[in-house]
Amino acid sequence: MKPFTYDQLPSRIVFAPGALSQVGDEVQRLGAERVMVVHDAMTRGSADAVAAQLGGRLALRWDEVAQHVPVELADRARAAASQHAIDAIVTIGGGSSTGLAKALALSHRVPVLAVPTTYAGSEQTTIYGLTGGQHKQTGKDPIVLPRVVVYDPELTLGLPPSVTGPSAFNALAHAVEALWAPGCNPVTSALALEGVRAIAGSLPRAMANGTDVDARGDLLYGAALSGMALGSTAAGLHHKICHVLGGRFNLVHADAHSVILPHALAFNAPVLPDEMARLADALGVRGEEPAGALWDLAVASSVPTRLADLKGSEGPLRRDQLAGAADAAAPEISVNPRPVTRDDVLGILERAFDGTRPSV
């Protein structure tokens, strides 16, 4: 085995159906006295339950969140946090709620307790992102990693298929790219491959029966492992393209991931034979091409497979916008298993726009 270095990220996980009831106790363990609760409209009921647990320790509730964390929104939330002198944040919801909590942690240097209700996985990373001027700026800081993550599969039972499938593919993207991203090692690869197994095995069950608590739990477990793998490595070709699409066109983050993943994987597959063999095994398609298998899983799960079908703030994405996206994304990709040019990125985007099954 090759020598490696692995920095284990410090985070506590509480995982159980009904675990939402333990948030108050976990906040007390953090020693927090002035807590800001961040949530979206869909998680208002859960936020009410948490507020009741916090009692006098609740300093502020904030229910305005947006995908990609616009800078102006973060600034307003930060001003409110300062006004109320918060010393901790509880965030309830998907990646947008977690993203805003991270922006607050970055500025106020306070701990975060996350209660994920989708499969974003960002609760397991030190990665944050802010969007301004059609550009999504990402970075890393240990302070934004939630100190505690409470996983309650019951909170995901109401997720519609249109959210469940793409969100699971978002998690798959974390695991897949972590297999060769800078910083990868045997530990991160083990986490990533187990995450792929859990997601690939449970997604069809969850899509068939959204109230299957076991399937939902397996999906959350897989998403957590995938987030851990990404959190200890780095974002690469796939993620850089998706960040540009999100910042430039305000596409739904998870939808962009589900469309781009098979095509970005197909581009890198020829130079990663060992990783492709292990990925195929984790997907349960040994001997097949993982890129095609992921596209098949997306189709079977009614997950978006064409950029042409995605809508942003200015309406459906158009083919004539792809060149500009390639121009923006190419300079962001500094490390990749094979050389990648602006025209390579445009080719990935064009194939993803058409939504044809990728081949290696």
C-alpha cells in the first residue's frame, strides 16, 4: 500500500429515527446559550419542535434561505446574527439551509449543529460557497464543518421523488469524484465506495416507496459517507462545472449534478481503470461501464438527464449559453486525472445538454 496522510474531521453524528428530539440535548452539550435556528419553509414544523426544545436559549429564527447562498442574503442574516449576539447555529433543511449556516459560521466563528432533511452531504464538509455577480465562490474553513449532525430518516419521508432522486445523485457525485480527487487515499475511497453501495442499493426502494424508513435511512447513511469522502478530498472537474452552472444560471444544484455526473465520469474513465472497476462493483454492475450505469440509474429513478430540461432564473438553459459556461469553468479546473481543455468542458456540456447515454 502506498503511504498516505488522512486528516479525520472532528464531528459528532447522532443517527436514528426520531433523533430530532435530541437536538436540545446536543445544543446543551455544546454549551450554547444564544442559538440561531436557520430553516426553510418546508421544515417549519421541525424548527418549531427544535425551538420548543431550546426554550430560553433560542435567540433568533431565520427562515429565508436560497440555493447557492447569495451574498446579499448572507449579509442580512449575518447582521441579524450580530444583533442577537448568537453563539451557535442550528440549521434544519437541505443544502441551502446548511450553506447559509456555514456562511454565518464563517463570519461569526460559532459552532453549527446540522439537521439534514435531504441528501446534500454538505454537513460533512468544510466547504462553503457564496454567490454574487453570477459567480459562485467556494472555499474551505474548518469552522464551517458542523460540530454535530443529527440524522433523522423520518424527516425525509415527505421528500417528493423530484427532490429525492436528484439529491441522491448529488451525494453520488461527492463519492464518485472523491475516488480520484486530490487528497484521496484508502480511507476516503472506502468511505466513498460504501456510500455508493448504500445509495445505489436504496435509491430505487426510496423512489418506489417514499415512506420506507429503512430505505430513507440507508440513503442518509450513504449521503453522510459520501460527504465525508468529499470533505477529506477536494472538488474536481465535475463539481467545478456544476458550480459554474449554478452560479451563472441559478440551476437547481442537485439537478445539475445528476445531469453532469455520468458525462464527467465518462470523460475521466479511460485513465482510471482501477477506480472504474471498484466503482462498477459498488454500483452492482461489475464488468460494465459505471458512466452508463449511472445514467441508467438516473433514468430508472426519473432523475433529470438533460441540461436542456433544466430551468434557471432566466428560463430553460439554451445551447448557445454553453460556450460561456465552458469559458468560465475551464480556468477553475486546475487538477484532473487527464488533461482537460476548454473544448473538453464544452464537449461534456454539449453531451449533457442532449442527454444521450454516455459511452467510454
